[in-house]
Amino acid sequence: MAYMNMSMGEAHRRITDYLNRFSDAVSSQDGASFKSLFALSSNSPFLLSLADAVALFHDANRLINQSDSYSQFSDILLPLLRSVQNYKQGDFVEAYLAFEKTANAFIQEFRNWESAWALEALYVIVHDIRVLAEKADKELASTGKSPEKLKGAGSFLMKVFGALAGKGSKRVGALYVTCQLFKIYFKLGTVHLCRSVIRSIETARIFDFEEFPKRDKVTYMYYTGRLEVFNENFPSADYKLSYALKHCNPQREANIRLILKHLIPVKLSIGILPNHRLLEKYSLLEYSNIVLALRRGDLRLLRCALQDYEDRFLRSGVYLVLEKLELQVYQRLVKKIYIIQKQKDPSKAHQVKLEVIVKALKWLEIDMDVDEVECIMAILIYKNLMKGYFAHKSKVVVLSKTDPFPKLIGKPVNS
Amino acid sequence: MATEPKAATEDVKIDLFEDDDEFEEFEINEEWDDKEEGQDVTQQWEDDWDDDDVSDDFSLQLRRELESNIDKN
């Protein structure tokens, strides 16, 4: 064990040094120094060696109570030192429990500090409580116990949000906390809980969205954009994810990729295609056959692509959106049949026999009878993807002479 | 994709939710130039692809298939 090499004197010095940094940071309101005192998940050498010192020294309590400048913060410091030690030793449940105590005590003090000087330290705490909770839950689950720490972290974050939702300068921190909450709810699968915090951000008169830091606005638009995709609210999803794309740091390619991963299905649903260069650059080639299927009107290719990447699409929550592209692919196929017929005999082209469509589908290895195809044609007409009417007796689709296949041009298919 | 490195415990199939698409954290004071922002990446979309061109391979094969059917009738 590393700390065997440390002497008692050294351990004493390190702990006292830490305590001094803490009280100095508070008295001089030095936010930058302060935040590094809480950054457990950063694995900084500073905190790692503090962990060793605390483990060796055994009686940090006594040190904390030795001086007023530390003892007044003992509710924060005692569990914090314990947490640092537990974290290093890999006891994540204990580390989380102690950190949660620190975090709650911190919020009490934070409310009393009028300026926003300690906001960055708050960010670190909010972030680390989530990360620690995740590690704690993994530990609990692996020993067969019920993982509920992340849920608890969520409750704490709601409390923090409440502390920031006021008129003062601290309120610019609310969006960061919101984004951490999103991460928790998405991980737990409780995305319906996002609604209330979104309502507070978007409709409460306390906040001016433009005031928030750019990085938080990008993250916020990414997650709310994803929610709009779940709700199949495509114009809104397009707006939010495009915002995130436009304003994201271009060097953060992993994040750009994530935005595109969700934006592409939305764009496809409103009749806009990504070009291949984009898919290549951001390793999103799982979409390339879907794009090709839309271009061609190749229903078989669409179904193959959906099957090939079913797992991936399901996990991202975009499978259903992509599956619904079938109608647009049908539209394109029938349009091609119409154009081909027109080239042969313009006078009769606007009448498309159902059995011709059946045969085209058979060629694509899709077995559908005339009645099923009739059904699809009826849907295309109903959703304004095709203009015309259906002559049921003669099993013919009679297309409108003008614009029989209206383009979507940025609007979703009518529901 | 998970942003944290794989630990040994993740091999255990445990009943936990995951979000594969968790956004990476920006640094607390991360800033970037407005000029650099997404110029290239926002201009990679096509809205004029739905044309009347049937000279591609797929369309030619489709035409051949439809013409062979007409002969049968």
C-alpha cells in the first residue's frame, strides 16, 4: 500500500495543508482553488495522496476540530475526507454516502454566500455526486443489492436546482445542474422526470436562456432534442438538435457525432438527406444504406439496413423513426414506376396498375398481394405523399396530373 | 457510447440502465470561437435529391423488370 511509505508527520502535514487550502479559499472567495478540493473523480494526485494521508493518520477529526477556521466547516470536511479515502480504496458505496453528506452541508453554506464565487465548486460537486452514485450503484448491483444511489443523487440535484432558481447571479448555474439531471434521468430511463425541470427553465420568468454559458446550452439542446425525437415532434427536434450541432465545439467530434446520430433520422423524416461525406467523417455509416434506400425507393434495402443495425438503432431510440421511413420509400418507388411508364407512354403514365407495383415489390423479394398494396397506396394518398384517387374495381391508382408526389421539403409526413 | 473507461465489473450483466449516447462533459470554462462553429458540418444536407432521374442502376434494373412483365401480359 502506497501510504506505508508516508510518515505520520507527512500525513499530518498533508491533511493540514488541505484544511488550510479550504479555509483560505473560503475566506478569499477563491473559486478556482476551492473547486479542486472536491474533484474526487478527477483522480488528481493531490487528492489521491490526501486519501493515503487520511487512511494513515486515522484521526482527522481531531485536526479539524483543532482550529476554528476548519471546525466551522466540519459538516463539510469530515465526510469529505472520509469520502476521499473511501474513493481511493474503491469502496464506492461508502464514498457516495459520505460525499452526499458533504454535498448537503455544502449547499447549506452555499445558500449563505451571496455572490456566485463558489459556483464552479458546486459544478464539481454536482458532477461528482452523479459519478459516485453510478459507481455505487454498480457496486450494489454486483453484490445483488438494489441500486438506488443514482436516484438519490437526482433528488439532491433537484434541491440544488431550487437553490439556484432565484434572482441572483447564481442562477446561471441552473442549466448545468439541469444537464446533470438529464444525464441521470436518461441513464435511469425515467425521462418523464425531465419535464418539470424543462418547464422551470423554459417558462419560469427567472431565467433568460441566452444568459447561460454556451456549453450548457449545447448540452441542453442535445438532450431536449432527443426527447423531441422520442415524442416524434420532428420540427422541434430538428430545431434543437441543429442548434446543438451549430454551436457545439467543432473539436469535440464525439459530441458532434452523438448529435448527428439523432439528427439524421429527424432529417430523413422531413425529406432531407445527409451526404455521404458526413456519414464517413463521423462514423455513422449505419445510416448509409437507409439513405440509399430512400434515394432509390428500395424497400428491401431499407428493411435490411434496419435489421443489420437493429440493436444499435433500438438502443439510441431511433428505430421506430427509421422504420416509419417505409412510407417515403414506397412513395419513391411508385414515383419511379410512374416516371418509367411516362418515358414509355406519356398518355397512360398517370394510371398505375396495382399489379405492376406488386411485381416491382416481388422483384425486391417482398411478397405482398394486391389488397395489401392497395392499403399502402391508400395510406400514401391519405398522408399526402401521393395525389390522386384509387379506382378500386380496376385496381388502378389514378394519379393527379400535377405534382402527384408532393415533396416533404423540411416538413414531416402528415399524421 | 459510454464515456467512462470499461472497468472489470462491466462484464457482469447487471440490471442497470445505460445511456449509450451520453454527451461528453465540456470543461468548466471551455470556450470556442464563434467563427469555427459548425460551418462545415451544418452544410452537409441535401434537400434536392428527390429528382426525376431514372438513369441509375437500380432504376434501370427496375425498368427491365417492369418491361419483362408487360411482355408476359
